[in-house]
Amino acid sequence: PRSTLFPYTTLFRSIGLAVLVLWTALVCRNYLPHGISPALFDVTALWRGPFPLAVRAWYLDAVIAAVLGFAALANGAWILDHFQCESEGAERVVLATALGFAILALAASALGAVHLFRPLELRGLMALFTLASVLRWPREARTLAALAPLWLSAPFLLMALAAAAVPETAYDALGWHLPAARSFLQRGTFSFLEMYRTNIPHYGTVFYALGLAIHPGNDFRGESAARMLTFLLLPGIGLATVALVRRTGVAAPPFAAALAALWVVSCPDVMAQAVTCCPDLGAALWVVVAVLAALAG
């Protein structure tokens, strides 16, 4: 009887909640040893000045990344609707946003083919890309309800955002990906004699260049914008996991999708890839999107 099982269900839920709290605290202690607040906000501003919180320089970069992400969703959704691709919820958000960003990357790469891969032209491209999506904003705003299954992952997303707000330290990012993006911006094209393993830039390198182009006069601020664009991959991989569970799961409860997203998002390796300018997580997300597209077809 249900009344007999109730105490055990409550016990299991309590144990699960305790494990989740312990795991969150453990990841936070090892991933952000100095805590979240030093990067996200300045608590001492509560008693040092007239404003409740000090404004950080990266706040604008986070807003720009979010606007570009929503513009990618709106533009990608228009193409999905145009070709009558049936999708909804998390799957629609992931497929549409990936398609929108792919269009932006291809358009930026096309500028490189005609030696116009420069900060001014790229800023104009991002502005046109955003303006093209404005008419669909009211409609696509309703699709953001698909973010609800990420509620379990929210503490880890917050930790990753705090890590993304600090300066870049990853060796590959500082040694290759960001310098390559700067070189392309200086040359206006992808002509580079000693490219690493390929003669075609990674999509990630194109996006890092978009971030650098937002603040062309200051490389460090440009790196902040590039890292905020990279951070979007973390909620993206979480939503892709939700969509995959719902597409392949047989009568899976809503909590199962949220739990699956939590296991992926809370992995410290995944979090680390989401806050460094390296293409690994982007490639992983692209593979999952390809699987979702195949299942949707």
C-alpha cells in the first residue's frame, strides 16, 4: 500500500537531497576554493558605497552573450519552422540555437574568405544577426520555459559562471586558440602558414574571434566576452541531455531528465571545458545535436 511505502520514499528523498548538497559543497570547495562571491559580486560594496553591489566589467559581456544566444534561438527556430521540422521543448531550444549559431559562424567565416574578418565587420555582423531575430523574440520567449529542467543544475551553472568571470588560465587557450583568433582578426582572413593540425579554423576559434571583436582595443576584455560565449555551452549540453532523455526514454518522469542534466553539468571536467576557450565541449555538444537531429528526422 502507498501508506506503507511513504516513510521509505521520504527517507530516500532525504538521502538523495543530502547527497546532492554534499556533492555541491564538495565541487564548490575544490572548484572555487575562494568562493563564488569574489568573482560574481562584491559583497563589501554593501557598506562601502551607495550601490548595493559593485558593477563588474564582465556583466556586459554576459548580457551580450545571452542576447546573441537568444538571437541564435530565434533565427534558428525560424529556419526550423520554414522547413517544418517538428520539435518542441528542450529539443527545439537546442536544435534552433545550434542552427542559429552555425549560421553566425558560417557568415563570419564567409567574411574571412573575402578578407573582411575584422572587428568592425564582425561587430556589424553580430548586430545584423541580432536585429534579424527581433520580430520573433515575443514568440520564442515562451520556449524559454524549456530551461526549467535545469533547476537541479543551477548551483553548478552558477559556479561555472563565477569561474568564467575570472581571467583565462588554460594553456591551450592562451597558447593557441586565442592567439590564432587574434591573428585572424589582424589579417582579416584565415591565411596562416603554421595552423595547428588543420588549414580550416575551428568553429570555436571563430566564436573566440567574435568575443575578441566586441572589445578590440583591450585583449583581456575581449577574452572575457569569448569566455561568456563559451559558457553558453554548459546550459546547452544540459538541455541537450534533457532532450535526449525525453526522446529516447520510455515514459521517463520529468525528474529523470533533470537528474540526467545534473550528472552531466555537475561533472567538474565538463564545467572546466565550459569556462575555457577550448573547442572540446563545443565538439561534444555538436555530436549530441547531430544525434537529436537524426532522431527528430
